[in-house]
Amino acid sequence: MKDLPPQVRERTIAKARTLIEALPFMQEHRGKVIVIKYGGAAMDRAPLARPFAMDLSLLLHAGIHPVVVHGGGPQVSEVSAQLGLETRFVDGIRVTDAATLDVATMVLAGKLNTQVVGGLVADGVPAVGLSGVDGGLLLARRSTPDLGFVGEVVQVNTGVVRTLMDRDFVPVVASIAVDEAGQAYNVNADVVAAEIAAALGADKLVFMNDVPGVMGSGGDLLSELGVQECLDLLAADGVVEGGMIPKLESATRAIKGGVRRVHMLDGRVEHALVLELFTPEGIGTMITPDAGEGAVAE
Ligand SMILES: Nc1ncnc2c1ncn2[C@@H]1O[C@H](COP(=O)(O)OP(=O)(O)OP(=O)(O)O)[C@@H](O)[C@H]1O
Ligand SMILES: [Mg+2]
């Protein structure tokens, strides 16, 4: 060290300091389950696949148990269009007829799940792909007749996910569920992530999206929200739209289900996950229980 020019020496010491600063965060998260919803829009950006894998590696080495749930909305819409199928959303939920269900199953549980797992494995993350059908992970029933084969989750059987986590694998879940008769359903991936997070007693649920976080009526980033504030935003006219509707609903569902914190991060920011978990500078929107209702008080 003493032979180094002063500037280089200072920079090297600063790197060590950064590592040490991460220590309390690593201690805080050690042994915890963190569910990460990797959104379709964020996934579309190939250069970010590698930093995401690196982030997951760091989480694993810090003793965190990550579970990944991925979306794929834009990709399902693209293949539907190629096949001449019309895409329609109601309150951010895809109307899913039998043909669209086939497309969603092929794209989510086939192409994208393989792609996400392949990318992670190539970067040394021991990822294992599955859908909500495997091991009966997500038991669903039809949500409303108007939406076709859109399911609502009635039960989460965490066995298969826990078995994988116990063996240090990272489960990567595609958002297809099954009913008691074996009929598959398309479930919004945000809903799936929230249900799995609640069932696993996860400490955190992190949504990786293609926006900086939840935006208020003036387009401003809302950095912290309580559950009631989320419900107020959902009830307000024209503030929360499209895919942010199920996302915010799922966030409140997760918190009510005992998840301590929900984060909405910009998946376009390199190393967004590490920034949020291991540095004092929180990014995006953090959703917390309302005062007096927290599973864990702080
Ligand atoms: N108030 C708001 N704040 C932030 N984003 C909003 C708001 N209202 C609507 N949105 C939209 O919600 C979108 C996020 O939902 P979307 O379903 O498109 O992404 P995703 O859930 O990450 O992907 P996928 O559905 O494929 O998993 C944002 O890209 C944004 O355009
Ligand atoms: Mg979505």
C-alpha cells in the first residue's frame, strides 16, 4: 500500500470502507427470505441481466434466501400480436381467453423462465425454474368470468420452494397457476409474488420495474407510502394506472400478510437490488405497514 500514489491509495481505502459500511445491512438481512418480482419491462433490457445475476450472487453470499418471480407482459403481448390475437387489459389485468392462456403458458413458463434461469446459471447463480403448477405451488380458481382464464390464488403450497431454498437453490417462478382439476390459469406476476412472499413469511418483497417507483398525481416520485396511502392512491382518479394497479394492490396484500417492507425499484438502474439492500441510500418507493399495524415495529 505504501508504494501506491496517494490518490490510488485513497481510492483503495474508500473501497474497503464501502464494504465495511455494507456490514450492518448484511447482518440485518442474513437468513431472511426476500422475494423479487422481476418485471417484464425490466427483463427486456439484456445489458441488465448480468448485474441482476451479480446482485443475486451477493445476496446469496450474504446468507439471504432470494426467490424470483418473473413477469413477461410485453413479451406475451408481442407473441399474441404475431399470432394475430387481440390483447386487452382491464385494470392492468390481461383478459385471457383459451388461446391467450396457451401463449402466456408458452412464453412465461417456457421461453422466459428458461431465459431468466439460463442467464442466472451462466453467471453462477444456482437458479431452478418452475411455474406455479410445479408441486402445486399456486392453487388457483377463476377470478371473474369476464377475464377468462385469469386465476386468483387460493392457496400457496410452499413445499417445493422451501425444498429448493434449503438446498441453496434459487427458485425462479413463472406466474402460471393450476386449479384442483388441473386447469392452468394466468395470474398476474405481481399477485403471485405477493402471495408467495406472504406464504413464505418473507421479510421483503421487491418489485423491479421500468419506472423510478410509484408516481403521485404530479408525476413526482413517492419515496415512502403506508398501506392506507396506497389504498388512497388506488382510489384516486387517474393517478395509478395499468400495470401499477395490481402492483400496488399486491404490495398492500403482502404487507397485510406480514411482509415487513415492499420496495418498488427501477430495474433499469444497474445494481438496483444491492443499492437498496446494502447501502443507506434507499431508492424507489418503500411501502410500510401503517403505524400500529406493523408485523415488526421499528
Ligand atoms: N402512478 C404510477 N406510478 C408509476 N407507474 C405507473 C403509475 N401508473 C401507471 N404506471 C405504469 O405501470 C407500469 C408498470 O406495470 P407493468 O405491468 O407494465 O410492468 P411490470 O409489472 O414490471 O411487468 P410485467 O407485468 O411484465 O411483470 C409502468 O411502466 C407505468 O407506465
Ligand atoms: Mg405487471
